[in-house]
Amino acid sequence: MRAGIIGVTGYGGLELFRLLSGHPEIKQVFLYSSSKEGTLLSEDAQHIYGYTDQLRSLEQLESDKLDILFSSAPSGVSTKLLPPYIERKMKVIDLAGDYRLKNADAYQKWYGKEAPNSLLVNEAVYGLTEWNKHEIQQAGFIANPGCYPTATLLAVLPLLKEGLIHADSLIIDAKSGMSGAGATPQKASHFAKANDSMSIYKMNKHQHIPEIEQTIQTLANVETNITFNTHLIPMTRGIMATIYADLSKDIQSSDVSEVLHECYGNKPFIRIFKEKADLFTKQVYGSNYCDLTFGIDERTKRITVVSVIDNLVKGAAGQAVQNMNVIFDFDETEGLSQSPLFP
């Protein structure tokens, strides 16, 4: 197969290149840029020196006869860039947020950008692989989920679907490594500010809020208004989502464990740990795993669910490759079965 990547110079695009370069079904990976065509990616990303990494123009994309195109361009860019390829029925997986929200007004409100073509938005299948596998198998165009929504939704959807928690009581406290802020230098990621510190950002206004709420309504059939806040911590990779909710009934830990295992028992990238396990982000570093644990507080009648993922893999590039595997009927773990990096 021949795969192409638009936006390979960002962290998500670089991770895609790493995963696709080692995928047994991918024979060639073509890299595209609208501003740096003709140059070598390794001039800026020296860690891939020695690979075939020349950046090609977008005009060459059609003649390259790709089997699948990945876009890791920023939100707002995908809206203008991808329609010609989608309309030509090319298989496309978009890692940006442009085609995730079905409501145009919601997209404009939360992203502050012009909404994409509604017909293409409706064509896009939300690529939460563990929950939308059948739809992904039939899809030509995938809107890959965001990193925070992936960590959050995989943790709470089973409990919501089985009615174990009150949806409107959801409080999500999420923390991400600095790569979540992107490759472009920003004030928040400046070493002097980020090192030995933790910061909250986009308080109560993160663009992933409507994505989480929309998906809960679609997949768990319940409407909700969540409290969701995000923090940057001084590490490179990883997300930990700590989620709190009121229990809707008198249940035991064994009930929660049974629901999680029944939902994810045959899902290769979900690992369910014992109740109140001490999870840490580095246990999924460089992998496509999502690790889960939970604890019931008998005193407050609340549950805490904890989810950890690598934001660049399961939260972005790894899930995109997982979706590709499903589309082409490969083994879901193809190219993604390596163990996490440690230490």
C-alpha cells in the first residue's frame, strides 16, 4: 500500500511517519507540504535522517496514486485542504478537529473558525475505534478523535451506557504532556515557564468539550453538560484523565469491573487494571494502549475513573493507524503491537 501524510512536520505527523514506516502493509510513505516542497524533513527532524523523507508538493498527490491519505494539518486548514480528495473518494483520515462536530454553529463557537462543508461533515465517521468499528469498516473518510476525548470517552462510555453514573455529574480533570501543545513554540511551552511547574489552560472553554458531549449523546444515548478542564505538565508525552461522577444506583466494585471487562474484553488496546491501581502515564509511553482503573467512594457515593494514554499515539497517530487497519480489514494491531517504552 501507498500512504501519504499532509502536515508531517508537526508532532502528530512525525508520529504517523514513524508508525507507517514500520507498518508491514505500507510499502511507501509520501510526505506533502504546501510550503517546504523539495526539502528534506530530516533537515528539521534529524531523528529520521536516512529515511526517504523528501517533502513533495500537493500537486504531486494525485499522481502518486495513494491508497490512503492522512492529514495532520492544523484545525482550520483541513476545512480548505481536504474536500477535493474526499470528493474524489480517496480514503482520508483527518487528525484535526474540523470534521468531528456535526453542528456548524458549535464548531464556529468553540474553534473560532469557519465551519467546513456540512455534507462532508455528515460523511465523516468519528474514528473512536473501540466503539465505531462497524461504521469505520464501511467508511471512506474518518474524523480521528482528539486526544483528550479519546482518554475520557473510553473511560466513561461503558458506565454511561449501562446507566451506572449520572451523566450531568461528570467532572473531568485532564493533564497532558507538553507535546499536546504542538510543535510550534508558544509562551506556555517556553522552558522557563513550563519547567518545574503545572498550568491550567482554556478553563471551561476547551474545544474538546462539545466533542465529548456529542459523542456521549451519540454512543450512550444521553445528553450531558460536562465540567472539563485541562492542564499542561512538564513531561513530553502522555495524558491522564481523572474523571468523577455520581453513582446512579447502589453498585459494588465487581459491577463496574464486570461492565468494563464485558465492554473491552476483546479490545486489544484497552487494558483494565484492578480497582484503585496506581496508574502512571509512562506505562503507555510510545504505545497505542489506553489503561483504565477506577475506585468507588462509599462515603460520597461517587466513582473515580482514571485513564492514561500516549497523546501522540492512542490520542492521535496510533488511533489513525488503527482506523486504517479496520478500513482495509487488516488485523487491528498491525504495526501497533510494540510494547510501551520504559523507562
